Amino acid sequence: MSPATPPPPPSDLPSTRAALRASGHVHRPVAAEVRDNLLRRMGAGRPRFPGLHGFDATVLPQVERALIAGHDIVLLGERGQGKTRLIRTLAGLLDEWSPAVAGCPVNDHPFAPVCPGCRARADREGDALPVVWRHRDDRYGEKLATPDTGVGELIGDVDPVRLAEGRSLSDPETIHYGLVPRANRGVFCVNELPDLPARAQVALFNVLEERDLQIRGYTLRLPLDLLLVASANPEDYTSRGRIVTPLKDRFGAQVRTHYPLELDDELALVRQEAALPEGTTVPAHLLEAVARFTRLVRASKKVDGRSGVSVRFSVAAAETVAASALRRAALSGEDVPVARVSDLPAVVEPLLGKVEFELEAEGREAEILHVLLRRAVADTFRARLGEADLSPLADRFAGGGTVETGDLVGAAELLRRVGAVPGLSALIESAAPEAEDGPPTQGLAAAVVEFALEGLYLERRLSKDAVPDGGVYRF
């Protein structure tokens, strides 16, 4: 995603059209600019779309072909598939700095001004025409479509102040430009395109194809130079709106996005997007359990697949697990908060609002998620500790002993209740490889021990009695 505040331009850049011409600068359309930069990065093996995971062999090749062809693009996919993130990376394919006529509302290039005001200034001032430099981040515009979005907001409207100053409706200087013209010579994104009213969509395809602005009966020829990219959710076609046919026809490419196909990509997204409290550790086996949980929810027949289960589901789950660990640390006096399996059930209730269930699941939503969460933990246990020898830990309960744990039982207290665990270092290395960066903390040891206990229970080698905020493991 682009930074909020672009850096200031270098001081040695040309400040007039004459100096720009002397520098050897070549004017290129946006499509050519994006294509050249994309091909250059491809040739150098540099990342083209940073921050995206799981699209390398599916979505990104289609996007690259569309950009090379100079096409406007519609990204079609369910919620939380990274459509907006992908669109925002396109600004990174623009030149870092681009010249524009100083004071131009539509960012005209000094060599080829298109708005009436800048053409008049170019004729009047010649090569003394002042030039400003815009960073690539300033050349990206975005609008979330809503049913109340009007043509004036997108395209423009007559400025009543300029009319009051004595200008006539036939004077193009009376027009106040909307978001699309102001994105001229850049990238403009319309999110949730089907939510845009049909009238605004019609005005949009007129800009794309006929290259004119029609505002209150006044037509202004304005050959805009921009890359238009839109996102849409297939569900919106029937439940909220649709993309009008002429507009769909004017987009050169439609690209279908998807959720991560591989577990590693799901994990990478969780690690990248989750904003965990500083100093709090969520071990690798718990992040994997969260990722597996998300994938099981998506695949469940009791969940409405048309609505989808956003990547924000797994991100929120990881953040809630970390928050639960931080809460335990505050209440039990732990210095280093480390999340454990007992923190996972806390994610279910907050996540219910992120899932649309089928009618048959009504009234059982939380129960369904708890079952899927247990399956995710079991799958993670088999993947990470399935080959480990846990017989010494299981034998700890053979004589009738019990261990109570829960989200308020501190790490030191849990380890004291369990006692010595033979081969604990090997278990930590398998379940939480990040321990290789240094000696395992007491909290990490407790997290792996509790993970092993839960795995033995889910594999039916131990029993577990539910108690408030936790459970009691026994033979």
C-alpha cells in the first residue's frame, strides 16, 4: 500500500517546460509507462506486486498480460481476497516522479496539455510554462462506490461560484472536475463497482470510450489518460446491483481472484497482516491452527460459500488470540505474554459476524465454529507433533493424575502442574521453530506442552473435562 505522505521531489528536477525539454524527458501515455516499468521489473526479476501471496501462478499472470496490453481491468472475487491490495500495488508501476503543469486540476503533461485552461496557458507562456513533479503515490485515486455516489462526484459539475463571477455555461472554466478527471495521468480504482448507480456507470463508460465529459448538457472533449481498475463481488450482481453491459464491454480484461490455495500462503498473509500487540508472541503452531481454521470454515457446507470467508477472518483471529495472551499476562503477572491453545476458543464469538451461514445452521453457528476449530488444532497437531513420541507425557496421567489449564492459568503454574516433560526441547523445535532464534522462554514451553496435551486429547489418548475458562486433562 502506498505511504500516506509522499517524499518531497528532488531539487534538481526541471521547473519549466523549456528545462524539461532540455533534459531529454519523453512523454509517454500511462499505459506505456506501466508496461515499460512492468517489463523492466520482470526482466530484472524484481517483485512487481509486493505484499500479495498465493496469486503468482493464477491471478498475477492475467493481470500482467492485461497491463502489457494496456487494458483497463475488473477484478472479480469474493470479499477479502486482496483485490484492493492488488490494485494499490499498480501505482508502484508508475514512474517515481512525473511532470505536470503547475496548477492544473487534471495534471496535464507540459508537452501535451488537454484541459482548455492549460492549453491557453501553454499558448500564452510557451516554454516558460511552470512544471511541478508528482510522486507516483499522488497519482493513485480510489473511490468506494455507494448507491448515493453521483455523477458530479465522479465526473464533475458546474461550479456555481464561477457562474456568479460572470462566466457563462458555455465556458469550460465553469466546470469543477470530479475524481476521475483529477486522476488523469494516473491509476484510478472504483471499489465495489456494482454498487455504483447506473447513471454514474453510464457517465464512466462515456469517459472511457468517447473521452468526453458531459456535465449538465455541456460536452467537453477531454482525452483523459488513465488506467481504470475496478473491483466487484460476484454476489453483488444479484443482491445489490450489477455492472451495466456497455461498461463491462469497455473494460479490456476481467480477472478472477481467489482465496489462498495453499496453507503456506494463508499463513504468510496472517503473519503479514495481523497487528499483534508489541511484545506478545503467537507461536507458529497457533498461527497454523488459525490458518487451518479459516480454510475449514471456507470449505464447510454449513457456511454460505457465495459470501466467502475473508482473509480478515484469520487476521482477526490471530489478533484476538494475542489479545487473550496479553490479558492472561496482565492478570497472572507474566512478563512475556505467549499465546496458548486455551486462548483459541476466545476467537469464536467475535468472529461470528464475519461468517454468513446457511439456513440449516441457524442457532448453531458458534457450535459449528468450535467444532471446526478443534479439527484445525487436531490437523495442526498431526502435522507438527504427529511423529513425536508423546508416551512419557501421556504416562504422566496413567496413575490417575490430572492437569487443569485455561486461559487464566499462567505459564509457570501450568508447567508446575505438568511436571518434567522428557524431550521437551525437541517438542518445542517441532511445534514452534521460532524458538531456534534463542533459548525457549517459559511461556513458549508452556504453550507447546498445552498444545501436546490438547493433541493427545483430540487423538483420544487423554480425556478432558470442561471447566469454566479451561479444561482438566486426565487419563
